[in-house]
Amino acid sequence: MADLDIKAFVFDVFGTVVDWRGSIGREGAAFTKRLGGRVKGLDGVDWTAFAVAWRRKYQPAMQKVRDGERPFTILDVLHRENLLETLSEFGVEGLSDAEIDDLNHVWRRLSPWPDSVEGLTMLKSKYIIATQSNGNIALMVNMAKFGGLPWDVILGAEVVGHYKPDPRAYQNACAALDLRPDQVVMSAAHNGDLQAAARQGLRTAFVPRPNEHGPGQTTDLAAEDDYTFVADNFVDLARQVGV
């Protein structure tokens, strides 16, 4: 570790730090309990399937920004646009704007995986820890408050001006920390994210989340490259780096 001169760990968040699928399923069920019976189609929603359908629109929405088809737009806005499409697909009609906003902000209320807070707290005792997420500042800060995530700083698309895996997302995150890329470890449960970071000179840590997409998950179950670290969870990662 001394030879590596690591100063900071930056983290993908959705799926790596927090459980978006399970959280939206839980929050959606509570949403139906509050409003079901007066909103058309709401009582019949399978919220786990809804979460997956909503999330499926995530990358295509950001790709339009990456490709220059639209100006940079924060994720809260993209999520809301995608939510409206998903509600229509599931036959839900009659929600007020305030109710739609409340449902959209479920992304601010995602629960951490069981090891996340403990492992991040351990890493924070020795290293800078930061989000390197496509989520915007308000989303990330509210999520941290909700889940007790102990970030030192919020980085990501709104700060660096680009959505991962655009190379500038990783380059600008390191610059914001005033660190060389080789002093920063990108931590994620997604091979593609880590491979993109590695191409920009960052160190890498793979932490699998085999339940991110449910029991039938077939992707990102194992490390697909020679990463700097491969850990079972964040606590294991912290122990590997001497915390």
C-alpha cells in the first residue's frame, strides 16, 4: 500500500453503495398504500418490475447528453422524465405534480447495502472518500443523510460536467481532489465503470453486488480484469488497504 501512494477512494453509488432495486420496491409499496384506490392503475403496480423498467431508461437518457443531443441535464430531471414514461407504461394516471416529485425522489431515499456504512467509515478514517456518481448534488446529499453515508465530498456528473464513462468524468474528479489519477481508487460493482476509470490511470477496486438486479443476475458477478483490489464487500476492502 505504501508503494501505491493512495490518497482517496471514489465510489460508484447506484448498485455499488445502495440497493436501488429493493429500495424502490419498498418505497413503491408504501406509495401505493398511501395513494392506492384514488389513482388509476396504482394498486396493480409490481414495484420491483417498475424499478427495473425505470432503471432501464437511465443509460439511454444520459447517452443523449454524452452525444451532445441535449445540454447537460442533472439526473433528477432525467429520472423524472423517465418516471413519466414508466408511469404511462404501467397504466398509472392521475398523480399530481407534487406526488410525481415525491415518487421521483425515491432515488434520494435508497438504502445502503449492509456493509456500506461500516466499510466507508473504516476507509474514511485513513483516506478521502467521495462519490463518483452520475447523481446530482441534491440527490447524493439527501441520500447520504437518509442512509448515513459518511462522504467527505460529493463528486460526479454535476461537479465534473460529464456522465461516466466519459473519460473527463474520471479526469475531472481527480483534478477536483488535486490528486494524480494513480492516487485515486475508483470503486464499483460494475466492470465497465472500472475499466473506463483504469484507462484514465485510476486505481480500481471491484466489489460485487450479486443481488443488484435480483436473483437472476448474470452480469458483474466477478471481476473481469486485473483490478488493483477485488474485495467481497467494503469492510473487506478497508481491511485489504490496512484500515
